[in-house]
Amino acid sequence: MAERTKQDGVEEKKIVCWASPGCIHQCGLIATVKDGKLIGLRGNKDYPTPNHGCSDRMPYHPNWLYSPDQLLHPLKRKGERGENRWEQIPWEQALDEIAAKLEDLKERYGPETLTVQEGTYRSDMYPMRTRFLNLFGNPSNIGCAGTICRCNTVAMNYALLGMTNARPKLPNINCLVIDGCALGQTAPLDFQRLQKRKAQGDLKLIVIDPRKTEAGRFADIWVQLRPGTDTALFMGWINVIIEEGLYDKEFVEEWTFGFDELRRRAAEYTPEKVAEITWVPPEVIRASARMYATNWPAGFHWGSATDMLGRNSVRVEQTRVCLRAITGNLKVGGGETIVGPGPIVDGKIGIRDSMLTLPEKVSPEQRKKQLGCDRFRLMGWPGYELMAKYHEETYGIPFPVAAHNFVAVQPLIWKAILEKDPYPVTAMITWGSNFLLNGGDVKTMYKAIKSPNLELHVVLEHFMTPTALLADYVLPIASKLEKPMCATHEDFAPNIACSEAAVEPLGERHGDFHVWKGLAERLGFGEYFPWTTEEELADFRLAPLGLTFKEVATEKYFVRSDEPWTYETINPRTGKKTGFATPSGKAELYSNILEQLGYDPLPFYEEPPESPISTPEVAKEYPYILITGGNFRPMFHSENRHWGIGTREQYPDPVMDINIETARELGIGEGDWVYVETLRGVIRQRATLTDEIDPRVVNVQSHWWFPERPAREPWLHGLWESNCNVLTIADDPDTFDQITGGWPLRALLCKIYKDPAPAG
Ligand SMILES: Nc1nc2c(c(=O)[nH]1)N[C@H]1C(S)=C(S)[C@@H](COP(=O)(O)OP(=O)(O)OC[C@H]3O[C@@H](n4cnc5c(=O)[nH]c(N)nc54)[C@H](O)[C@@H]3O)O[C@H]1N2
Ligand SMILES: Nc1nc2c(c(=O)[nH]1)N[C@H]1C(S)=C(S)[C@@H](COP(=O)(O)OP(=O)(O)OC[C@H]3O[C@@H](n4cnc5c(=O)[nH]c(N)nc54)[C@H](O)[C@@H]3O)O[C@H]1N2
Ligand SMILES: [Mo]
């Protein structure tokens, strides 16, 4: 165990490299702090997921933390939104004024008039935000990246299995399928593990991606499909696996529901038909399906690519769940076992995120007002209520599923602001999100937050982002390096993780908790926020397990269940096998929940809303298929773009991938600035020529802005130059995933041409 010293003003703190400023792996680190200042970091060898020489952002944390651009004081807007003129005000004043305005707007328009905007998992305070909203009487009008990144697949898993599944454990499996995930760039630790495992020579690897990713280069089969067609491909796999009798008959018989219906549906997807849709030859479809089915245990490492397809995107996960189930990979010992709630130690359960959210405070009438939940029902209150019911019935534990994944449909919030339809949305709190970079269709978002209809916009941030520039108040927030953390990760995992703060908050910064609590107190429900600090709240969460925050953060790191709860676990309440928390008690190939919510219970393929087949007229002028994203090292979303941190120095410009042949036809050379245009708008990025992408497909990077450009309008730190969400769609609900409301960020149509101006 690392020594904790306090000589010569030097201290060591056990922290976690959380997403922002760190990465998704959340490795344990030791922070060296001298006279209160962070001076160094190294991997914590005792930590269960140790840092293996990661060099992406960890070495730059001190530069990031002490960047002169960090926000240190609360700011109030002077002049118009976007003029970048601010007055520094005390926290008390900021919270008083914001609370008073919220009170006023609530009185005029009802509690549903408030929306909260957020990005991907940035905080352990999600339960506090939902607690706040529920007490305010808001129907969870949350606009969030989760709808197009993982929370939708989690919701689908809850619907079909009553729980969510974990990533496959590489040492235990014989076949890995990577679907729409650029592992080498986005999960480097998993990629290192994969390289090692593959080098042993006994792992079959299938990579499904329109681009040949790092893993694609050493895959046994690279399935180079047309973007947006994964559901068709997997229906083809199901067809082959059932037709050839490669499924797990015992597991199907005992533990699945609706096999015959699935068989009939899949019969429509012959490899020949699927080949036409996906561009993948029928023999590759057959070979990959056989490889997956005959190398048990097998698992998917799925990325977020298929979450961003808009219409029909969560159906991809439905097909993957069906594949996991029919091949017996969900069974104990299989590639992707389902684990129930936790952490449960000695029969006692720690306080999960969802147990802190007080959903009972929102009346049925208010719930109905959640924006989008009448049409897109799985991720809103209708889905929540159904799934919570089966979850409670099955486990007998009085807590719902991860309540805070159940959100509104973000683009419908912009519509409600602009058109007051179905009612006016007039107040917005944005935290952990630079949505002008990460949301779909920037022009619409921009119009909404510039609109006088939006009477209050508060942003909780570390840096002055383009989104923060369009706020009325910007509150300086302590980062994960400056505050303790305690999380069940949106209840994705049956464990609780804790970490210390490395240093005291900079300047006048406070953790997000301070804002939710401060506003609650001023709005008259402060008694529900009795904890004075984040650490006290963490102690409260751990108390049922007889643990304290300090113990977990510095010694145990994680609290895990003694024995993870699976469908085979004998439920102490009933004395029977627990089964799956679904209406049938089984893994549902035919989904009763989807049926009850008014959807087709079986998976099926639909064309992307914009494609050579669904919109041939558009394809004439915009002939290439566009993917936006493909996250890359060393950046994390829109963060780390400031010069002086060390990351931008490594990666100064946005880069897009074009096939060499396509580039030659268009006179585009390596490194040229190229315009990419869709029906929505135009941006530019620098060309990288490659033969590892289909000549008909173009991939641009996401989240690009330029902090060095002027802040004030019209620049907004280079918001419009290379931001791929200038190109995406979010204004037409028919293009959204009909089950979750996810909007289309990929598989769109574009044209490309060379920048006639010299580079620079
Ligand atoms: N076209 C297209 N769009 C995409 C994607 C794509 O591939 N293509 N990817 C999508 C995906 S998968 C995701 S997850 C989203 C990512 O979207 P986000 O995760 O929202 O990423 P950012 O835009 O970087 O915004 C995060 C902001 O939160 C701030 N922040 C970090 N930690 C904290 C904290 O603890 N508290 C507060 N208050 N603020 C904090 C950071 O400074 C940053 O400005 O983007 C999505 N958008
Ligand atoms: N360095 C770094 N790491 C990150 C992040 C980061 O910003 N930077 N963000 C984190 C977050 S929140 C997320 S969600 C993950 C995202 O990371 P991933 O899950 O890896 O997703 P992406 O990087 O967006 O793209 C993955 C791959 O999908 C392919 N693709 C595009 N369209 C399709 C399609 O229709 N079908 C299929 N099968 N493939 C397609 C692209 O070619 C790309 O190679 O990364 C996490 N890790
Ligand atoms: Mo994400």
C-alpha cells in the first residue's frame, strides 16, 4: 500500500482518474500534493483496475487543473448573451437570484418549465439532480447525451432482461465481437488487454465497423458494413444461427420467451437479402454468424456508434440481446452474464443512486408532461414505471431501476423553448455539458438558447465553453481532482466506488452538490438535502454496509456484492430462482414491455432516415455516407482543447477520413482542408487519406471547437468551423428512434469538396 506522508508539505491522495479530466477506465491514481498543489500523478498499484502506463490525459492533469482558463468565480452576464461581458458576483447572490427566478418562472408556467441539460457521465451527483427535480415537481425534463450513448441500450436491457449486462471478461471468452467501437482510441486499457489475449492465439475476433479500426487490423473477420445497417446484419446472424441449429436449445427452452416468434421474424432476413442492405457479402454474414455461435462463451464489446443512428437505433441492441440469449451467452458462465442489484454485503444493501431520487414526489399528472414521453416511451416515465414494477416484483427490494436514466427527448426541449409547444420551457440549468458541441443540430440549439423565451440559463462549468458563453450565470465548479467522489455509476454496476479529492477546490469553486443543495434550500425543500458536504453524503450511502467514505476511498476502493445476484440465485424472499425481472420472468426475445408500450415486440430493420435508399433525391446531390464521431486520443469529447495543457499540442487540427480513391477523384490531398456539407450546413476538417474506409463513406471527428478563437459572437470560440453537429439532424421527430427518441448523428448523407482557400 502506498505510504501516506505529510512531510515537507507533501501529501499523497488516493484518487480516481474519472472521466473529465481523465477517461472512461477510471484507473486508481496516487496524487502527489505539495503545499496544497497537485504536482504529480502515478498509477495506484493496489487499485483493482490499475493504471497501466496510460499517457493520454493523466500526465496533463496538473496543466489542466492550473490552466489560466479555469473558471474561478461566479459570473453574471452583462449585455446580451454571447457578448462575453460578465460581472463577478458572490455565490450567495448568484444562488439567491437564480432561485428567485426559478420560483417566479415556476409560478408563471408550472414546474415543468425547467429543463436540465447534461452530457455523458460526469458526476456522482446525478441522484442529487433528480432528487432536486422531483422535489421541484419537474417531470424530469432532462436533455442528455445518454439517449444517444449507452443509456438507451441499458434501457433496452432492462426491458428485455430486467437488468443490464456487463462487458465480457476477456480471459473467460473464446470469441469477441466488437460492434461500432474504436477500442484502440476510446478504451485503451481494454485494447491492451485484447492485444494480449489475441496474442495467445485462441480468441476469435470479429470487428463490425465501416472503418478498419486498430482492432479490425488483427480481426479474424472484419465485417465492413454500410453505416446504420447493424440491425439487418444481426437479424441475418439470428437467421443463420437458428436455421443451422447453432443455438443453445436448453437455455432457449428454459430461460427465454418468444423463440418461435423470433424465428419467424428472422426468417425474413436471409443472408442474401441482408447482403443487399448491408453491403456485406452473404458468405461473410454466414461465416461471422457461425464464428460467434460456435465459439462459446462469446461476447460483444459494443460501442456507442449504433446508439446514434436515430430511427431504429435501439433495435440494434435488441438484436444483440436476442443473440446473447439464443447462444446461451447470458447463462451463468456465458460471455455476458446479467448481474442483479447491489452491492449486497451480508444481506445488507448500500444506497444506490436510484435510492436517493424520490420518484414518488412527482405526481402522475406531472409525469405525463415529460417532453417526448408520450411518443418515445421507453426512456421516459411510461417505461420507467413498467420496468420499476417488474424489478420490484422480482427482487422484492423496494427500489426502482436507475431512475435518472429516464429522461426527456432533448431536441423536443429546443422545440418547447422556441415554439412553446406543448408548453413554454423558460429555464435551463446546464451542468457537465457543452451541448453546442455534443447535441444534434447546432443551429436549432443555438436559436433556442439565444431566444428571449428562455428567461434563465445557468451553466455549471470548469471552463468558458461556447455553451457557457450563452448563459446568464456561469458557476465555477470543482472538478473530480478537487472533490471526493462516491458513485454507483448511474447504477450500471452493482458496486459503489469512492475516491478522495486531490486538492482543495481552486478559487471560489464548489462541487455540483453545492448548487443542487443551495437551490433546494432557497426553494423551500432544503430538509431533503441534510448533508453538508459530499463526504457526509457518501457516509450516508455506505452506512447500511457499516462502512465509511474514508475507509472505502483509501482502502477498499470498491464495495462489491459478496456474490453477484444472477437469475439462478435463490431469492431469499421466494425461495425460488430469481429469474429475469421481466413480465415472463425470462429473457424476452419477444418483448412484453415493448408490446405494452405500444411497439413491435420483435426486432426489425428500417433504413436510416437519410440514405441512398430512403432519400434517393438527397443522395443525388449528397452522395457520401457520413459518420460523425470516432472519438480519438488524447481528447475527451470537447475537453482538453486548450493550448498549454499538452493535449492540443499533440492534436492541433480536426481530421476526417476519406478513401484514397474518393480523394483522388475529388482532387483532395493528404492534409488538405475539406468542406463537408449536408442539408443542414457546412464545416471543414483536414483530410486523412486511407484505404481503410469504404470509398462511399466519410468519417469526421466530433466535438471540435477552438478556445483560442475570440469568445464573443460571432466566433463563440470557433463554434461553427469544424463542429460536426452543424451537419446532424435533430428537428424532425420522424427521424428519431421511435422507442427512445434518440436523434440521428450518424449514417447521414453529405458531399465533400476541397477548400479553395490556402490552408490555415
Ligand atoms: N455528432 C456527434 N455528436 C456526438 C457524438 C458523436 O460521436 N458524434 N458523441 C456523443 C457522445 S457518445 C457523448 S457521450 C456526448 C459527449 O458529450 P459531453 O460528455 O457532454 O461532452 P462535452 O461536450 O465535452 O461536455 C462536457 C462538459 O462538462 C464539463 N464538466 C466536466 N466535468 C464536470 C463536472 O463534474 N461538473 C460540471 N458541472 N461540469 C463538468 C466539461 O468541462 C465540458 O465542458 O457527445 C455526443 N455527441
Ligand atoms: N479518447 C477518448 N475516449 C473516449 C471518449 C472520448 O471522447 N475520447 N468518449 C467516451 C464515450 S462517452 C464514449 S460513448 C465512447 C465512444 O467510443 P466508441 O464506442 O468507440 O464510439 P466511437 O468512437 O464514436 O465510434 C466507434 C466506431 O464506430 C464506427 N461506426 C460508425 N458508424 C457505424 C455503424 O453504423 N455501425 C457500426 N458497426 N460501426 C459504426 C466508427 O467507424 C468507429 O470506428 O468513448 C469513450 N472513450
Ligand atoms: Mo458517450
